[in-house]
Amino acid sequence: MKRTHHCNELRPAHIGRNATLSGWVHSRRDLGGLIFIDIRDREGRTQTVFDPSDLPKELFDRAAALRSECVVSVSGPVRTRPPGSNNPKIPTGEIEIAATSLEVLNMAAVLPFPVDDPEVAKTVNEELRLQYRYLDLRRPEMVRNLRLRSKVATASRVYFDAQGFLDVETPTLFKSTPEGAREFLVPSRMHPGKFYALPQSPQQFKQILMVGGVEKYFQMARCYRDEDLRADRQPEFTQIDLEMSFIEREDIYTLIEGLLKQIWKTALDRDIPTPFPRLSFQEALNRYGIDKPDTRYGLELADFTGEFRASAFKIFSGAIAAGGVIKVLNAKGLADATQGQIETMTEYAKSLGAKGLAYIKVEKGEWKSPIVRFFSEAEKAALAQRLKIEEGDLILFAADQWLTACEILGKIRGYCADVLKSSGKLIIDPNRFDFLWVVDFPLLALDKEQNRWYSSHHPFTAPVAEDIPLLSTDPKKVRGQHYDIVVNGVELGGGSIRIHQPELQKLVFEQVLQIPPEMVQARFGYLLEAFRYGAPPHGGIALGFDRLIAILCGAPSIRDVIAFPKTAKGADLMTDSPAGVEARQLRDLYLEVKVAKKD
């Protein structure tokens, strides 16, 4: 009984024809002696009718015995539904099939949770959904997500092919480079005591492809990081990875804006305006307190260092004297924040090193706060004028070193926006997408505990040309040719122009990052050797494909757009992995496992 149509295909134009549908029993209803069975496949669903007056008893009884999710094939003529029984909610709602035959391809056990009611499915525990992922994938929402994912992947490949890129697969068994994120290690049976690592990214291979003259490389790359998980992170993930030779940053901006324009048109039929705005790292922190700001709403930070330099409030003036700044945020309309919400904000501040959180509530015409009595009239006037303070506002302060003060209020800004949204005081159009490039990142960051510099992005990022002399004299001022693409507060991806001169790369490794020469040779010798044979100037970027699809689908977690994701603890509940292995397997790999006993 080969199917003639899928379950979202039949229309009034097919009335009078015989059709065969195959799929799952979406629902079964017994009404007035008739049995109505909706058949569903990934495309949609169609109603079929079993009339006992027209069918052998054995066939009718077989239909009556069906339950949800049994796999069946039904044949019969297409006819119009009786007057008043149309279903406008589905495209096939004007027709039905008068069943003349039924083949039960597989019976289904009672399901652990329903898949035919989207509202009920939302209440199902996520761990149960992941344990029975094959059932969860039958839900129309999941099918829609996977369909959109496939369309976007195809659109990306078509786009890069038109731009002259070669789709090149790079190895997934690589060399360990432990200075980055934690890696998954793979023991080698043929090389006892040695290990591969699953790649965190194809970074070094794609740079070597540039040395090899490929010029334009692209890949839907699988990457792996053994890190703690959250809503936008998985131990294995996909990224749109690319690299180009003989380019500058502007070429990357134009290329990626064109890609995202095509993706949004393909996925949502939306035309997004280009070029995207650009924001320096410093301006992003100064205005929003974060390097991936959501610019769909205001709540911008303001700097009051000058106004409070000689303040009688010693916490502020003392912070400034120590080289710090005073950053202020007006959370408009949030003076009614509960004590619990204030405590949450205070904990955010403390988690970033602050001793507490100073704030003012503007209620009933008064500024309510113990710190106000220390402010001069000029200081209060400056706050009122620049922040446009009104009744119902909540004024929040951070007094610390510049980066810390910005980050404190940046984290609190995001929390305040969530509170305002939940109360209806801040309304953001869900169909609005604010893209921007964040550029001019510092090349290096200081690890205070180890008193050494580390790469803000990765050690292959090229410094801005005019800043190269500062590498040896004032590293903190060196800007990197790094760029991030951000939309609605989500970092879609990041990249950079790379170092292509072996001498400069060696200097960054050994003198700036203080990696011993023998370790540089052991970990990166092959890359430095490749650069000696004529490496072109090159750069690239990687976009988080799972994050991208989650944004397009409006999904709260990337787990909802991945066919078989892991839990927050990195477990696959469906296959019960990771799992132990047999002693023989360990012996073949020359390994012995020792697990500390739990108290």
C-alpha cells in the first residue's frame, strides 16, 4: 500500500480520486457509529472516516482497536466533508478520505506523554522528553524546528557556493591544545599512552587551508567542548565556519551581512536592513555594560565619575581616587521592585566583586535611600537632569574599576529588563531583530591570579597594525582585529583577522602569552612551520548554528532545535550515555580507570 500523497497534500481539487496515506494515528474519535481517524506525518494531517455500513466487520474492528501513534496505511476516495464539519485550523480541513482499506503497520504502546496536544506537551518534564526523544520529535513544533534548520543549512551552502567558497571537511580527531576550553580526549589504541582531542573548532586547520591556497573555505563544522552546560551551550555543537585569504575586516562584515540577509529571508521571509551598526567594545561596555548588548530597549548606563570626584560620599570619591569610575543606571518604572528583586540585584553585584549595591527609589516625590543625604545639590541636580529622573524610577550605582563597574550594571540591566517585561512595563516586538557588530576588542586580558596575559579571543588573532609596538611596552592597550556579530543580546558568532607572519605569531606565543618555547614548538610547531612557506593574509568567523536556529524558531533553548541534545549535565537520557565500558576495551587502550569514592 504505497502512499500516494502526504498528509498535508489533499485539497478539494482531489475530490473523487483514490488516495493512500501512511503515517501515525494522531487521534481517533467514535461518533454516532462512525470512526474518525486523523492520520499524521511530518507534513500535516488528514481526516479519514470508517463507516461500518460500507466496510467488512473485520476492517472496522481493526480501526476501532487503534490507539494514538499506531502506524497505519489507509486508502479510499477523497470526498468533501459534510456541511458544518470543516476544520479551518488545518489545510486539509475541507476534505476527508472515506476509508476502504486499512493496514496496521505497527501498533503503539501507551505513550509516556501526549504528542498530539501542544499545550499538554509544554508541561511535560524536559528530562522525560529527552528520554523519549523519538516521541518528542513527532510533535509539530519539533518537526518545524528541524525543517527550518535544514532549510537554513541549505541556504547557507547555496550562498557560500555562489560566493566561490569550497566546502572542506576538516578532521575531528585532532591534537590537544589545552590552553583553550576543556577538551574531550580520545585515547589511541595504536599509539599507547597518547591521545587525540575532539576539536573545539577547526581554527588551525582552516588557517592551514589558507596556506594551502584554498583561499575561501566553508564548513558546517561539528565542534566539541567539555564545559559546563546552559541553555545556549552543548558539549557537541555545529557552527558555520569559514576563512578567506587576502581580505580585511570590511570583507567579513559584508559577507556575513549578506548571509544573514539571505537566511532571514529564507526562514522568516523578512528583509533585514544592512549594513549593520558597529559598536566598539569600549562603547558597548560604557553604554550597556556587556559586549553583546540587546539594543531593542534603552536602560543605558551613564558615567558620573566627574560629578562625584569630590563627593562627600566617600565610597564614590574613594573608588574614583583608586582609579575607578561611577556608573549609573536608571531602571525607569522599577521603583516598585520587591525586596527579593533588590536582593537578587545585590547578589549579582557581589558575584562580580562589589561589596553591595547602592540604589535610590523615587516614590511619592521623594528620593528614598540612605546615600542621598551625602549628595550635594549639584550632584542631585546632575543625576536628575542627565538621567531624566521621574516618579517611579529606580536609580542603581556601581563604584569600581571601569570594567567591573560596567559589568555589574550590565548584568543588572538585563535582569531589570526581564522584570519590566514580565510586568508589562517593557514591551519588545518578538519579530524585531537588532543586529550589530562589536569591534575593537582588547587583544589581551590580564589573569590577576597568575599575573600573566591571556588572549581575549584566541592566540591567532592579529593585533591592529599600529598597536603592534605596544605588545612589548603596554599590552593592555593593544586592540585585536576581532569582531563579534550580535542580535538581540545574543552573540551569534565571532572571528578575527589572523596573524599570518611566523615571527609575530612566535612573539605572541612566547613573549606576550609567556608560553615556553618548547611548549610552543610541541603544540604549534606545525603551524609556525607552515607560515614559513608563504602564508597569505587571512581571516574568518564562526557562527553558532544552533543559537542561530533557536533565534529563528523563537526557542528558549538550543536543545529544542537539535535532534538529539544532551541534558544540562551532558547526558543522553535516551541511550543512557555516557556509560561504562568493558575491561577488555580499557586494556586495549592501555587505560586504567580510578574513580574517587563518594562520601
